[in-house]
Amino acid sequence: MKKEILRMERVTYIEQGNVKLKNFNMAVYEGEIMGLVPMNNLGLDSLLQLLQKNLPLYYGYVYYCSHMVNCWGKSNHEWNRISIIQNKSILADDMTVADNIFVLRPGFKKWLIQKKVLSSQLLPFLEEIGVDISADAYVSELTHFEKVVVELLKAVVAGHHLVVLYDISTFVSDMEREWLYQMIQYYAAKGISFLYITAHYEETKQLCSWTAMFTNGKIIKYLYPENALSNERYLCRREGFEKKLREQVEKHHKDKEKGRAFELENLYTAQIQGLGFSVNRGECLVLQDLDNRIWGEFVGALSGGEKPEFGKMKVDGKDVRFRYDRRIAVIQEFPADRMVFPYMSYLDNLCFNLDHRLPGLWRSRRMRESIFRECEVIQEADVFQKNVNKLTQRQKYDLVYGRILLQKPKVVFCVQPFNGAEMPLRIHICELLEMLLEKGIAVVILAVNLADSLALADRLIKIKDGKKYVECHRGEFEGLPDRVPWKSI
């Protein structure tokens, strides 16, 4: 008989008057790898909070390791021994790997910390999963993947019976993900349970025992590998998304404006070794870094933040220097958080990159009002009166992409544009990218994982060891692995 690790029974959770979870039921058993695919993110953050901390419930019961830890009549606000691993690491950057795993563990009571002893205690855990990470290395020196491994080891050493992996594939490379899958399966065989949360069913099929479809704070369907045909039929409910996406793709591939928009030759930095490529006007190119190491240096070189060792780049066939140039735009990862200025008005946010086209912009209120009247056609009229902090996630994306559209660059580099976005927002991001492409602007998507990135792509270039590894055109996407979503749209 299977041992139950977690059971959430008829849980209703209300936060600030809003129902986040309603009659929510979920069970995870010992050694099981369960998948969770959110069709939207409503209630997902609340679910993660309730897994880790016993917050007051409106109704329902939560059981962990056969003990009732939370119920509607009484909540103790205590923390459960459940780990959540996601993009934002919980590790202390200024401490070593061994210190993070052992010293910061609940129950550690030694007055003197003996580094050699901690290193020797950690060595067997590293050897059993075949990972070479120094116990004395500082966390700030580790890669994204190594931080995930350290967080996993921290959970194992602390005796946590359930580990939640949230959107892991968006920040680890394909090869690293395969290693991580082997580690997950190894620890699952030893009795540790996993909840693997991702936006795409294609990922859960190759790892999870079964998958739950989550939407509006409820699990609406369970999908099992042995019922693959019925699963695919059920997933056709995504056809609304796929139809809309297919229409965008067909429209995009009908007409392409010819002419080179951007060229890069022999770029060298600490991690980049002779990278070169070109992209045409109105073309969408995906660059995938198989090692997940170069995008920080790459964006820094483009924007003038870091001076490369060597390299040349051209815009519209003319040489340009590696410095801030308004003909080259960069949309950062998580742009709703990183590219919206909370202390500026909506209109000032929108006009932020316009002064190169309109030199007197900040001195002329009439000029900004003219832009306001022009933008009312494509933006919701009421957003101009809103406090920027009160905008929805979608409205913030509209603001950022609207700013880029007004800037009129020749090429836009988008860093992991779909990272952290729920399914409807991902489709909307595709629409925003298509808006740029329709204006003849070249779009280059900088990706680690190919989920969603191939929807509008004309070409894919894979980068390994800081240089071009392989290139394929849209007609060759069918040869990519089955786990890649939207490759055949």
C-alpha cells in the first residue's frame, strides 16, 4: 500500500477577500513524481504558500506525512518540511555550499563550525548523484544548475519528504535538465516525493507518473501516461490557444521584408568564443544557449555595459560600436518587474526611449499629449490614468512592448520572453512580438529552453561553448525532440 506524503482535502483559501483555492483536492504519495500543469496562474502562488506554511484556511484539511498539519478550525502558522525550488534561489550567496546545506539547516546547534567535517559529510551526498561541486565554493560562484542541485541536496539532508520544482526548465539547459531528471528519479526511488510544475504537458510526460491540469484554483483533470491518446484529446482543449497562435504564425510567414537588419561577427568575451550571426528585417531568430552561461555577457556587450574583447556588429549594413544605441533594443527577462518605472506616470514610462526621435519631448507637454492621443488607439484609454503599480501583468507587458514600438529599433533582443508567464499571457506575448515583426523589426529571442520560443521562429541557432553549434530553419523543426512545445505550429 502506498504511503501518503501530502493530502489537501476540500481546501478553500481566501486572501484579501479573493477566493484563491476552492474545494481543492490533491494527494502525493511516497516516491512519486507528480506533474502539475497550470493553464493559468490563478491560485498557484497561494498553493505554494500553503504547502510551505500552515496559513488560516476558510475550509478544508491538510495532511503531511500522515499528520494533520492544518485545518479550517485551527491554523498554527508553522512551516512544513517541504522545499520549493524555483528561479529565485533561497541560498545565501555569501556562504559556502556546505554552510548552506548544514549550518542553515533547522536544528543545527554547534557552537564551532568545522569546515573539514562539513566537507566530509557532504562528500557522500555529492558522490551518490555524480556531481562535482566543491563544498567550500561560495554560492555566488555557482551556475543556475549548480544552485538547483545544492537546493535539492539541502532538502535531502534536512529530511524533507516533498520537493516542489517550479518552472525549472526555464533556467537550466537541456543537457542540465536531463541530469536533473536522473537525480529526481534517483531520490524518488529512495522515497522522496516530487511535485513538478511546468506550463507544458510535453515536459511532464517524460518524467512524471501522472499529471494534474490546474486552472482557476482547481485541479480539473488527471492525465496518465498509459492513456496517452485520451490525454492528447483532452489537451485539444488548448485548441483555442493553438488556433490563435497558428493564425499568427501563418500571417507572419506569408510576407517577410528582405534586407539585413543586424549582423554580429566574431564576438569574444570571457564566455563567448567567436559568436556570429545575422538577422533580416521582420525575421524572428531564436538563439539557444545550451550551456546557460552567455546571456549576461551578451546583453552587456550589446548595451555597452561590458566591453567585449573583440567583435564587430552592423545595423542596416553600417558598423556600430558596442555601446548604447537606440537602433538596438533589449527586452529584459521579467520585463513587467524590471522595465517598468513605478515612480513615473504611464505616459512617461511609454515615452522613455523617445527623446532620440523627439529631442524636445520632456520640455513639451503638448508633444506628450499628442503621443497620448496616438497611443489611445492601441492601448486601453483608462491605463493612462492608472498608477503604474496598479497595472495588471498584461498591461505592464503592453507598456513595455509599446515603448519599444515607439522607439522604432531595427532589432529587438528578448531575453527569455515567456519565462514566468501563464498560458494566456504567453499567447499575448506572441501577439506583441508579432506586432514588432509586422513593423519590419527583427526579433531575436535569447533562450535557454525552447518552450514557446519556436512559435514565431524562422530560424534556430544553438550555441555551445560560446559559439554557434548548429543552425536549422523552420522546415527542419520537426526533427527536434517531442518535448519541445509548438514546434509544429
